[in-house]
Amino acid sequence: MNRSFDAQASLINMKELTSHMKAVSFHLFFSLLVSVTLLLGAASAQNTRATLTAEDYAQWERLASRAEDVIDRALASTGALEALRDQIDDARTQFSDGRLANAARIATLRDQIAALGPEPVDGITEPEEIATRRAELAAQLRAQEAPGFAATEAFQRAGGLIGEIDQIIASRQTEAFFNLDRGAINVANWLPAIDALNKYSDQVSTEVERAFDTETERTALRSNSVPIALYLIVAAVLLLRAGRWIERGKTALLPSQDTPKGRAISFFASFIRMALPLVGLILIGRALELAGLSGIRLTALIDTLLPIGIAILAARWLGILVFPKGEAHRVVLDLDPSVRAKARRQTLGLALLYAIATLLNVLQKTGEGVAEYVSVLAFPVIALAGIVLIRLALTVLRAARAAAEGNEDIPVLTRALRLIAKIVIIVGITAPALSLVGYSTAAHLLIWPTIISLGLWALLAALQSLIEDIFAWVTQRDEDAGDALIPTLIGIVLWVLATPVFALIWGVRWATLTELWSSFLNGVSIGGTVISPTNFITFAIVFAIGYTITRLLQGVLRNSVLPKTRLDSGGKNAILSGAGYIGFFIAALVAITLAGIDLSGLAIVAGALSVGIGFGLQTIVSNFVSGIILLIERPIKLGDWISVGSVSGYVRDISVRSTRIETFDRQDVIVPNADLIAGVVTNYTLGNTTGRVIVPVGVAYGTDTRRVEGILKEIAESHPMVLLNPGPAVVFQGFGADSLDFEIRAFLRDVNWMMSVKSDMNHSIAERFVKEGIEIPFAQRDVWLRNPEALSTQEPSS
């Protein structure tokens, strides 16, 4: 952005607004490039290493003294302050690196001193050799630390000076924002403004005439006539015919454009169709230069040709992308074709108004007597831009309301569009009102950044659609490409990278962004330990490598090693889980070490937080420890049939915090590990799968009990799942209310078949009792009436 501001007038006047608009136009198309440049530029600055000498500090002292004098006087222009700030920032970068001078040697000396043991306290002496050696090492340490201390002092001084300069610039920006110019509300300002515009036109005409006054200039024009004609012909072809040729070629190559591949290629074709006319504009500018058209005003107008062309062509391109012609597969807003056509015209109209505003800023920079009346001339442009903005916002608002009508769950995009439309309406009303009364700078800084921000938002939306189409093209998933994770993550990255561009559009200085980025790279100090993005990235990469190696090791154990052992499933699971925990712990430890994170500095912070964390996480810690105990002692293992409280079923998974039990109803019950350790757990299959089944049987009174006992024993012994050693037993339990009660008690080879065995035995008992004529009783009740005659004599009710 332009930094040549006038301190005695205002920080942000119409001159700066011209440069601001030009810069923003380029940022609109190269937003990602700018963001990446910002990151890499700051990162490279952080990685710069320089050896500081006495001459460096002498130069710094002269620069710092001059900066302090400039700050105290507060008379320098903003451009001069920005240049001075850049010099101080470069010096600060060197001092930042200088703070690490002799770091390795200092660490070695500190280790040597620590090896000598603690320094003796009062009243205690140490051997003379050790004391002498300690003094020598301490002197060497002070000498090695001196350059770092000097660099740190200079670094802090430079940071303070930069902060003071930023405060001065910020205060000037605030004053300029509220600066009151000539207002269009005063009719007396209109005639002088028109006269100034006519005067500027005459000055441009004069410069054109002067360009061909002399024979030398006319001879130069004739000698350059061939390249000029060639440039103009090529430019005319690019401006008038290139777009049609590209459209025809796209139609011939892509008969069906309503596919992910067709939409992606159409996007790139439309971009080329927009870019080729820009090349034509560049050729026109070159032709005008060869024609000898020079002069302050002509040169400024020619230089403005490209930014104006970018604005118009970009607006036309984005209008077609956001409001496509005809039927479209994926649109941001569901609008009728006629409404989309009107929205495209409104978008192009905003670009034309922006171009006129850019020309007015050229007039302000180069026209004599025009600067004080530009605020008056700009009012109609701002007013028309406000009207177009309001109409466009109303179109979007109506579409968003129609999309939300009847839907209880309104999509986030629809809500965002409604909010943005309301904000744009407010801007469309406020900016012309400010310009009318004379707050021209505030009006310009409100309406044009809003329009350019909308253009950048449209570009990001178009890029998001392009990413989804490419993803659908590659994966052959056209229907759900918009809901896929990868396009969503890429879209989030695009918005994050575009954040600095939005900041630049709204007047944030480039120096401010680099300052924020430098602070981010320097990291955050916690408990004396500095954690920077570099540390975090190193930690993440190393831990990811360790995590991958651990998973590979677990896979090798699971598939190649453990199957060849005689361990049961529980032992195999314990080894796999233990290997995972140990691997993750080692990966985290190595990652912390290689990232250079000193955990000793966090000891105090961790100690202060441990009490609160201990109370808050005691249940989680208890479950974690219990999980470790379960893996070591293995009272339960995968596949065991257990009962915990009222829950009974098979163990399906043992994790660090809990155990998953699948009940016989096919329901998963999550049991905290602490309950398995502290509570009573019945494991039916811990040592082996042998278990006992009990089958109760009742027979009628009067039945031969010895005969029943023999029949039941035969049935139990005949079942293949019943063990014969120890053999089954039949117990005569007693005399029940309705039957003689017996029980078959038998041990099974596999207790998991208990219910099946019990069912089989019941079937066999029923069949055998029928053959033997043994009755299985059922409950009977006799009802005795004390006075039945009273019931017989009672008259029926009517």
C-alpha cells in the first residue's frame, strides 16, 4: 500500500486511496499468493542469521537516536515514518538472531559449572582448585553471555521504537478518518468542481498535443508505427475475439459441461477468457508508451488502465461464476435466470463505478486545483454505488429468506448471506450520507472495501466450488462431493490464507501484519518455556512418525508374531495394548525432546494446575490406572463371559478408560474400569470354559421319586455336552406347594452352551415323562364358599 502520506494534511487522503484501491485489485486475484508470500517472507526473516559487530551497534545507535528525534518532533510524513520503521525492523531482526549468540557454548559452560556441584553457602568453603575453576568458568560464561545481553537490550529498544511509530501512524489514520472535506451538500461547491474537472481535461489535451509538437517526436512516432499497430491489432483481437474463440473451443471439447470434469475445465476456460483481455490492455499501454504519450497526467492515466481493466473484467468473471447464465448444477443462490442476469449487470456496474473512483483519484494526484473538489465529484459515484449495493443486497436477502422459508434448521451459509446482506444495506445507506456531508475519506474507506470484500468472498466461493468439482472428478463422487471432508478442509485453508488479504482491504498496514506474524513465530511463554509454531510443528511431525511406527509394530505383532505363540486372546490383547502405550509414550518423549521444549520450566505451572486437575480428573485417572491393572493381571479378557452388578455378557473390548460388554440382548454396555477393579466381578470363563448347569423339574405327588431320579440321571448323562467326570447329579430338593421338586446338576464342557443344554434337557424330560406316564403338575386352587345359600336367594339387580 502507498505510504507517501502527508502528515500536515491527513494520513489517508484520496491519494493514498488510489494506491489502496490498486493494491486491493491485485490482492483480489492473488490472495493466496500474497498470503503465502507473507508467511514465507516472515519465516525467512526469522531464519536470517548475522554476526553483530561493534560497527553494527554503532550504526544502530545512530539509527535509534535519529528515530527518537523524529518521534519526538512528530513532523515527518507517514511515508518517512514507514521507511524509518522498516530500517528499525531490519535491525530488530538481526538483534533477535543475536540473542542466540554463543548458545551452544553457554549451555556447555553452564553444564561445566553444574558439574562442580552447588556453590557453597555462607560458612562453608570448598577446595581451592574447585573454587578457582568455578571462578574461571563463571568469567567465561559472563563473557559468552555479553553479546546476547547486548542484542536483547537492542532488540527491546527497537521494539519500543516500532511501537511508538505505529502509535503515531494509527493516530493519524484516526484523524484522517474523521477529517471533514468539502461536502456535496453545499451546492456552491458544484460549479468549482466542474470547472476543475474541465481544467484537468484541458491539461490532458495539452499534453497530448505536446507529444507531437516537434518533428523529432513525429519521426519517432512514424518509426514506431509498425510495433504500435501490431500491439493494437493483437490487443483488439484479444479484447474482441479471444473470448468467443475460447467459448467455441470449450463447447467443441466438452459437449456435456454439467459434469465435474466439464465444470472444472469451464472454470479454467473462463479464467483464461478473463485473463487474455488483460494482456490486451497491457499491449495497449505499451503502444501508448511507444507513441510518445508522456506527461504527468497521461502517464498516470495510462498506469491506471490496467487496474481499471482488472476491476471490470474480474467483476464480469465473478458475476458469471456466482450468478451463472442458464441452468447451473451448483449455485450459491437459487435465483431465477432473469434475476441472475440483473445481478450480473449490478456486479458489472459496481466495477464501472470503482473504475470512475480510481480515475477521480488520479485527478486528485495529478490535477492542479482538483484535489480539494474530488470529494464533491466523488459523491455521485459513491451514491450510485450505494444504490447498486442495496439492490444487490436485497436480491440476495430475498433469495436467502426464500431458501430458509419452511426450514426449521437454516443452513449456516444461508444465515451468513442474510447477515452480510443486511450489513451491505447499512453500508449502502451510510457511505453516501457521509460523502454528502463531507466525510469523504470515511465514505471511501467504507464502501469500496465492502465491494472488494464481496468480490473476494465471491472468488473464494468459486474456488470452493472448483475444489469440489475436481474432487468429484477424481473420486467419481458427484452427488456428495460438497459434503466430503477433503474439499471442506481445503476450503477452510483458503479462508485462513485469505484473512490477511481481507485485513489489507480494510486498511490494515502490511507492517502490522508482519508484526503480528513475527509475534506468532516468536511463540508464547508459559512458565518460562517458549512454545513457538516451530516447536509445535516439530513435535507434531516427530510424534506422527512415532505413532506410525508404533502402529506398524502392533500390526507386525498382531499378524506375524503373536499368532505363532500359545498365548490366549487376552494375553495377545494385553501385549498389543502395552506395546501401544509404551510406543506412544516414547514417541511423545522423543517429540518433546527434539522440539526443544523444556518441561522443567513448566513444573511450577503444572504443580499449580495439578491440584485442580487432580480433583477434576480423578475419575478418569482412576479408570486409566484400573485399565493398566486389567491388562497386567488379566482378571478378564476378550471373549470372557462376566457379570458385573446387573450386567451380564461377553467382553468385547478393553480400552484404557472402560470395558465394553455385549449382553445377550446384543446391547453394548460401557463399564468403567474402576468398577471392574473395585467391584465384584463374576467371570464364568476365566480359567476354563467348564461350568455347571442346573435344571429344575417338578413331578406330581404320588410319583415314585427313585424312578424319577433314575430317569433324570439318564437324560443328563446322555447329553454330549455333559461331563461324566465329575458326573451329573440329581437332587431331590423337597416338597413344594404343588409338586415334588428335583434338580439336575451337571458340569458342561463349555458353559457358553448353558442355555442350549438346558433347553435340550427340558425337551428330553417332557418326552420321557410322557412315555413313562409321569405327570408334571401345575398349580391348582380350590375355592370354598361359606354360605352359598345367600348367593342363591339374592335377587338380581335391574
